[in-house]
Amino acid sequence: VLDDELPCVHYQMLLLGGSVRVADYATFGSPELAAAVMEALDGRTAALMANHGAIAYGADMDAAAELAELLEWACGVYWHARLLGTPRELDQEQRDAVIAAALERRYGTTHPIDEEDRG
């Protein structure tokens, strides 16, 4: 029921591609809805569908389910923040810093602990 995208208010949302777009409303099962969802998903792994719900995809069903849960959590974070005031969206510089830090630390990957990682 929102027309606006869900802003990137937490760095974990970068796994969704950043802010989450809302696909325009179209009747369920229609080619128009499919096209609107594909447009909203461009460069993203999740989208909201106006007056329908949400969609997420990943490398497999487990990955897609994890992203769907992340989207639901992010919606809750945003909703609660809106109740308290104006949520603060991460700007591009902050997003870039998160990506750089994750790459530097090999965050999210399995690797042996190096001596430099211990200190």
C-alpha cells in the first residue's frame, strides 16, 4: 500500500541491493504485474509489490527465504523508526564504506584466521 520505496536504513539492506522499490500495482498473475516486478527488481534481490506483498530471489530457495526474512525485518525497522520520527537513510558514502569494510574483512566468507586478523 506504499508508493514510495523502502529506504536503505540499515547496512544489511545492501544484501537486498539497497533501497527496496515498489512495483506498480497490476492484477495478480498478469503480464503487467510481472513486468512491473522485473522493473522493481532491476539491480535488487527483493521488491515490494503495491497492494500485493513482497518478492525476493537468491541463488537457491534457502537464500531467497533469508532475503525475504531480511526484507521483513527491514520493513519492521523502518516502520518502528517512522513511529518515532523520520528514519535516517544511509547515504551513498556510508554504503560504500560498508562495502569496503566488508571486502577488507572478508565479511561473510569462510577463511582461516590470519595472524593479522588476531591482533
